[in-house]
Amino acid sequence: MKYATTPSKESTANLRSMPSQSKSKGLDTGTIADMKKTLADEYLLQLKTQNFHWNVEGPLFFSLHKLFEEQYNKIAEFVDESAEILRALKSPAPGSFTEFKKASSIEECTEEKLNANKMIDILTADHTTLAELYKERLETAEAEEETSAVTLYEDLITFHEKAAWMIRSHLA
Ligand SMILES: [Fe+2]
């Protein structure tokens, strides 16, 4: 997927001069548009990881229950950082499930009965997908010299790659 690389100073100036623009979906570009998606991605993954923390069963229960708790707590920090970077860029931060579902690159999980192996497969795939997506978003943030976003994407990529490995390692 290609992301627009409009310089952020221009985006920020546009938002300042046309405050209504930021309320219209699809008009944000570059780091701001990406960060809204990132906030949505992280929020959905936080909920999904917490869902699996609550519902996991079987021989892997203790280990996964504990790991998922550590991970959703860390993801919650990333959610907050993403929203605060948006505010620092003078953009509103989306804050509803409707917006998050629309903007997220990953699917929520509505199945009530999943076995532990299926949970492992789903979360491993989600963490891997996000790590790859964030490499593209990192490039955009670097091109726009948005240093807070660059730092966040570097941290996110490291976290998601490690999380995928730690979850995947539960499979025999
Ligand atoms: Fe808990």
C-alpha cells in the first residue's frame, strides 16, 4: 500500500487554517492519516488480546493468560501514545469503536469459542501484519521528519515482531 508523503508542516498548516477538514474522513494525508489507522489497529489488537486473555483454555492457559495480559497492557500504552501524537499534530484523535473498526487493518474477533492454537495463529498473524504495515508508515514519518511518530513506529515494530515470536513459540 502506498501512502501520500505530503510534508507534515503543510498538513499541520492545512488543519490549522481549515479546522473542518480534519473532521472529514479521507482528507488527512501522510503521518496524520497513518497515525489514525495505527490508533485503530492498536485499539482493536488490545481488545482482541484481552478477549483471548479472558477466554483462553487448555494446557497453555497459564502461560498465554499471563503473556496476553502483559501484551494488552503494553498495547494500551501504544494506543495512548498514538492518540497523543495526533493531538500534538493538531489533529483530533478518533475515539469510537465505529471509527476504529472502519480504520483498522485487522479484524476483530467475535467467535466465543476458540481453542488456544487458533488464538495463537490469529494473534501471530496480526502482530506480523502490523509490524510490516508500520515499516511503510515509518518511512512516511521519516520523510516528513515527524520524530515522535518515527520513534513510536520503531518501538511498535520491535514490540510486534517480538510479540509474534513469543506467541508463536507456544506452538509445539
Ligand atoms: Fe485479567
